Amino acid sequence: MKLKDIQNQKDNRKIEINKAGVKSIRYPIVVLDRKNREQHTVATINMYVGLPHHFKGTHMSRFIEVLNKHRKGISTRNISEILVKMKEKLNSESAHIEIEFPFFIEKETPVSKSKSLMEYRCHMWGSHDEKSDLVVGVEVPVTTLCPCSREISNYGAHNQRSIVKVKVRFKKFFWIEDLIKLVEKSASSEIYPLLKRPDEKFVTEMAYDNPVFVEDVVRNIAQQLDKDSNITWYTVESENQESIHNHSAYAYIKKKG
Amino acid sequence: MKLKDIQNQKDNRKIEINKAGVKSIRYPIVVLDRKNREQHTVATINMYVGLPHHFKGTHMSRFIEVLNKHRKGISTRNISEILVKMKEKLNSESAHIEIEFPFFIEKETPVSKSKSLMEYRCHMWGSHDEKSDLVVGVEVPVTTLCPCSREISNYGAHNQRSIVKVKVRFKKFFWIEDLIKLVEKSASSEIYPLLKRPDEKFVTEMAYDNPVFVEDVVRNIAQQLDKDSNITWYTVESENQESIHNHSAYAYIKKKG
Amino acid sequence: MKLKDIQNQKDNRKIEINKAGVKSIRYPIVVLDRKNREQHTVATINMYVGLPHHFKGTHMSRFIEVLNKHRKGISTRNISEILVKMKEKLNSESAHIEIEFPFFIEKETPVSKSKSLMEYRCHMWGSHDEKSDLVVGVEVPVTTLCPCSREISNYGAHNQRSIVKVKVRFKKFFWIEDLIKLVEKSASSEIYPLLKRPDEKFVTEMAYDNPVFVEDVVRNIAQQLDKDSNITWYTVESENQESIHNHSAYAYIKKKG
Amino acid sequence: MKLKDIQNQKDNRKIEINKAGVKSIRYPIVVLDRKNREQHTVATINMYVGLPHHFKGTHMSRFIEVLNKHRKGISTRNISEILVKMKEKLNSESAHIEIEFPFFIEKETPVSKSKSLMEYRCHMWGSHDEKSDLVVGVEVPVTTLCPCSREISNYGAHNQRSIVKVKVRFKKFFWIEDLIKLVEKSASSEIYPLLKRPDEKFVTEMAYDNPVFVEDVVRNIAQQLDKDSNITWYTVESENQESIHNHSAYAYIKKKG
């Protein structure tokens, strides 16, 4: 028995759909890792294609078939290839993929040289449309210590965990490990999953010696990215989970052009 | 004793900040309600201003002062006034406000005429920059029943809860109640917090009689919005929480221009 | 036409169900407020009854009918009455209700006497079973400053936002405002939505003067609750969102008996 | 220079702390997989010890040291060993560990035999106290189709995604793959990440042929678990994300004793 292909039927509303596909797929993938060559992780993935006005629906199962083929090696190097496959399989002029995953880097503490694994959230947004596009993002937790609080108080200064998000467009391959390091150097102090007492002393004093407003964090990062000729576009945002409020302080810079 | 104003100090990095302010403030507000004149709700609010390159920081406490003044009557009618106050108080050329809140409408079921309150998430995004801008959004849960599943199966058809999000720009004031109704009419069936058995029969058959793909939902809505001369721009997206998968089917339309 | 009542049919598996009902209902409710008599808020509610082994199903719509009747005045004073109505309407020997809602208290800052509204999450868990039970909970954000970091560092000390959760059983009515105040006094400093510079100096120094481990916070609170003869049972937990890590420090005390 | 050990100081409040430690650590771990021997995943982990009344604080960094040692092979077989290490390292009489992780199983569709990877959330809760305890949990998404809706409607029946959570205590090692399969067989139909049209027809009709209330799902599972002599205790709960409501239908059974 041949089952009718409803999705393939004509649609008469003359409305093109920008993105049709599958959202919030959870899938195990393997990504590039500078130190260990590859890293196993679990991604949350969205895959869409453009749907011309004359087609009624998309064949959703084909997205998972493409994902199955490529899941064992996903990187900025082959996102474009995956998008081409999506366009072929789904018979579309445009394709979009969004991949988010936790990425772990082994960190060594500054004094005791203790090692542990620190999580960073990473993103890739790829598109093949009239033109092709790729944006890479990282989320980096850091410490920020308030310059105002330090200045006006006789002792102490409020500080907190801040989540910095950076998105970039770029010319040639780079390691996300380097982008993460750049962000960590722009805050009051970087943070660690494991700190022994001498390390705790070090990061406490380091933060006090480097007070930054949320505005400073994003400016410090923007300044570094402006200097890097490989980065053609960026946004930088920081959300400081204020220890003296129950809301966040926030700053955002978007590179022009 | 005069405390030093660190935020007001000069900054030499020559980097302008697009948005600096407070994020994820939770605040009780009062909004407009067509039937009951006003409705008490609890909002999540972001407030930002642009920060010129020569200033070091923003005075975060002033945002809350503005909010305190206006919280008892927030609507699309006075967002612009709030933005002007933010620019004045923060001494900035641009201001942005983002407000999200649950909004309740009393619904009556189709057969038993039972009444209950249904929650919709609403958003307002206002900006005063070189130009002023206001976008209103609603999130509407509905039922969708799959046309393919209905066609190919001897009986039954998979259906699910879908979350439809619509954002619009517009010429003159409109009631969000009307935008919500438009969305509910575009799905297989609207949904209710309370259904008696005759109502359940009604919505079950209604959904089976009106099968829609995720692509159909967004097209139906786009078609209606295209006809409404008050709507100058929109995006429509639907996320169908598929009963036969553990991920969502998704479609998105953005009006050109 | 009479529609068949499937839920009312016999079940032969001989398995009693502890809780059957509706979960994650969002509903606007009115709660008690010491200063303003009442407060409008938006709750997330679960309502269950026990289902004897011989019944196939529960009549879910009846829960919402009970909720409709009582939503305009919910407090620890009438939870019991609501539970009795649930048992009657659903024809059951046991009933359970869980209500969670944001609650706002106007706070005045310590120096500038500025006013703003601060959110606390509140809970009520009520049960009518063989015996009746009522637990009230509050979630209170505070500042904690690390005694170890202060002691070992030449200057500064890491500090962070902490979320303290307290649940209590009690003899007679009390105001949650008092329980919240007790928690705030047990941390390094309480926090505020709005702080002017003199206030920021005050809370920074206050926190430095009152360093507490996560273990100290829960012990301080337990000690106070032990002294209160109205409190018959409690749990206290604190989750410190460490500014030097990307995970939380945690402590939990449960009163024996 | 010797840094003072504040945590080791005496505490005079005479209040024992049930659990003190680290919460929400994200860490890459390797778990057992029946088909592939092992599976890489990313866990969220809590680790606590009991703190006697005379100690001021816990040494939080030691938890991560224990985790580092064991992360490459975590299973129900060695949780006890990890707990013993925690007690030793932290010098405590009691230890608790909570591990949650996504687990993927390759599924084959019923008709087209297409393969894809399906995610299940798994949990382990281990305790060494006066006695030792281990609870294993799985979260399994399934389809449920409403018997009432099917019975009273002339055609169709509302159905939805349901999340079933089962926790068990047990005598000897078992594969979570088997517990997951047991849950999937107790619903209207199991679900798949990828379905071709003949598969979609199959699961649609399968669900219509096997209507279950939320109460039926938990009873079906309880009945199976009661028959399994390896299972000494369980809780079963199902949350049906109703397609006709914006809240869930819920049922919960806890084995006595």
C-alpha cells in the first residue's frame, strides 16, 4: 500500500515559510577538542529549511537522518557540508542549523596546580540562504567585583558570578578554547570548579585588584576582539548575578557593520 | 561625607555600549484588561539605556525608581512615556524596555458554558533610539492535529499541545485579547483550563475536523495578519510538542520589509 | 444524549493511587498581606486526590471548579476548607494541594530610606489524609560572604547571592513576612532591589562584618526556629551561588521528630 | 605561610547539619551501556556529607577530587565505593550523592526499521548513613491517548506526550534499558525521534487501540513492578501534557513498606 504524501501537496495560500523543521532535538555528538582531539557531549539541536509557498509541509524525519550521518564529528569545519545535505535531502533553497552543547576544559588552579573540568556552553548557528553564514558563541562564567562598592566602602566589595556570552563571525578556523580564555582574562577573576585554600586566597585578591563594572567586562572583550583581524563581527553581553540584588546588571555591545 | 561617583568617571576605551542596565527584575504591575479595565500581574522586566563611550558606568538604581512610578498602569499606550523618563533620568540618548507577564482571560467552554481563567504570556519590547519602536507579543497554547497522521491511519490521528508565538508592530492601539483570539482560531482547536465531558467531545471532534501541520498554523495566522491594515510587521512561530516524538516540530514566518 | 462516564468505571487491578489530579495550573489568586490586607499574585498550583483501587479515573475538571470558588482569598487559614471541598467534590478520602506564588514586600534601604518591592517565592503544601497537614515554605535571596576567604586574604572576600529555603509546620497562624525577616537576619546581609550609593556602602561593609559559611546560614536559622514555640517542625536549606565556582555550596538541616 | 583552616574550627551552636556539600556540578562522566559497554554523557551532580555539630564547615574542594577519580566509570555497581571515599576524605559518618544524566538508546521503528537515538533522563541517589541506600530513577517520554475522549467522540481522541518517572530500590544489578522498556510498554504507544510514514501510521493506530488515562499508566507500571522480585520499592508518576489543556494530568503511586 502506498501512503499518501500529504506534505508534498500543493498549498494555495502563497505564503513562503522562512523556517520549518525540528526543534529541541537532544542528541549525543562528538566535537573538536584542541587538547584531546575530540570530545563527547550531548547537544540540543534545531534544524530548519525554507519552505516555498507552493508546498504544504516538510518531511521532518529527514532532518534526523542527516543528523545521524554527521553526529560523530561536528565542528565549524563541516557545518557547511551538513547544511548542503539538508538542502539536498529536504529539497530546499535554504537551510539553518543551531547546535548548543556543554564543552569541558581541564583547568589548573593558579597556586596549588589542582586540576578539574570546567563547563562552558557553546553554540553554532549556521545558515545557507542566498549567502552562507556561521556564528559561533560561548558562554563563560567569571567573577566580577564592583569598583563602586570597593571605592566607597571602608573594607570589602560586593562581587558575584557573571555569565558572559560572546558571539562571533570569523574568517578562518579558530579554537573556542582561545575565545573562552580571552573572556576569562577580561573579568575580575576567572573561576574554577576546585580551589584549594591558597588558590582561594589568590582569586579573592585577584578579584579585589581588578574591579570591573558589567560595562567594563563587555568593553574589555570588545577591545580585544576589535584587535583580532580574524573576527569580522561580534556581540558581547554580560549578566552579573548581583550579590546585593535579586536581579542582574547587564551590558551589551554589538559591533557595527 | 560625599561618596565618589565612579560610574560618572571618564572612560578612555572609546567603546560605546548599546545597552546597559538591569535584567530579570520581578515586579508586580497592573495592565489593561478589556473586560475588567485592569489586571494585576507579576512581570519580568529588563531596562537598558545606551552608554556613550566617554562614561564609565550606568546608575542602575534609577531604573527601579522609574519602574516604581509607572508600575500601576503599564500598557502600549504609555511605554513611550516610560522610555522618555528613562532617557531623562539616566541622561542617555537611547532607552529600551522589555516586559513579560502572564495575562489571564476568562474563557467559556463551547457546550457546557463552564467558565475558567486561561493564562497567556504577553510581551512588550519598547525602544527609543534614533527612532522609536514598539513590538507586542503573545504566546498562545493551542491543539494541533496532524493531517498526515489522520490521512494515512485507519483511525485516530496524533495531536498535541502547540505553543504559538506572535510578535507585531502596529499603527494604533489594539487589544491583545483580539490577537490571542486570532491565533486560537488558526489551530485545530483552542484549549481550555476546564472541560466538561460534552466540551471534551466537542474539542476532540473539532480538532479531528481541522487538521493542521505546524506549517499550516503559521500560514493561517500570517494570512489573517496580512489582511489587518493595523499590523505593519509580524513574526509568527509555532512549536508543536509532538506526541509521537520527544522534540518539537517548528515553523516560523517573518513578514518582509 | 448521555455521554458515558469512563472515569467512573470499575478497575480490577486492585491498585490504589496515592495522588491523581491536575499539575502546573497557572491561576491568578489573592493572598493575605500584613501591610495591605491582600495581595494579587499568580500561582502555580497542583491539586490531587487519592483514588481507591476500584475506580478507573478522576474527574479532572472538578479541581478547577473548586479553585474558581476559592481563588480570591487563599491563605493558611482556609487551605483546610479547600481540601474538604476537594474531598467532597471528588468523592475521595484524601486530598492534596500545592500552591506556589511570588509574594512582594516593600523594603526600605538602611541609609537613604529608598523604597522598592522585593520578590519572595512562597509555598503551601496542604494534605487531608488520615490526618491533616500543612507546610508553609519561603524562598529568600540573601548575601553571604565567605569567612575563609576573608580570613586568608589580605583584602576582600568572595561573596554571592544565596537562595535560602525554609519549610515549617506550626501551631497557629503566623505572617510569612516574619519568617522572611528571620531568614534575612541570618545571612551576611539582606538584599534590596534598589540601593543608592550610601546604601551600597552600608551593605558591603555589613556583609564583610558578618561573614557566614553556607553551614552558618542554616544553623543560624535553625537556632532561631528552635526558639520559636509556634514552629513544630522545619527544614532549612541554603544554596550559595558561589562567585568563585560555577556550582553551588549547599547545606540542609531537618528538625528531628 | 600556613593559611588558617576556618572550616576546621569549633562550632558552639550544637546543631548538626544533615547535608553539607556541593550542588549542581556539571561534569562529563562515563556510564554503563548494555549494547556498547559504555556511554559518554554529561551529568549534573550533588555531593553532600553530614557535618557533626562541633565542626564549623566542610572542605568543599575534596568532593571534586573524589569525582575526578571516579568520573570515568560510574554505575550502580560502584556508587557505594564512591560514598565510602567521600566519608573518608571528608571525615564524616554519612555521605550522599545525586547524579542525573541523559542516556541514549538506539531505537528501531516498528515498520521501516529506521534507527535513531532517543534520550532518557536517568538518576541515581546514593546514601551511606546508619544504613546504605540506593535509588535509581528513569524519565521516559511516551504517548497517551484518552479513553474518555475516544469513547465519547464520534471520531478521533485527544492524545499527548507524557513524561513518566519511575524510581526503584532493588536487590541486585539490573539494566536501566529494561526499566525503560517496561515503562514504554505501559503507555498507549512508545515514541521515536524518527518516524517514516508507515511508522507514523503504526504508532497512530497503536495509540488509538490502547487508550490509557494517566491513572492507567501508573497502575500498569506498578502492576509490572509488583511482579518483579528484584524490585523492593518503587514510586511511579506520570505527567500527561494534555493537548486540550495548558496544564498536566498527573498520577502517582508509592509502594507501601
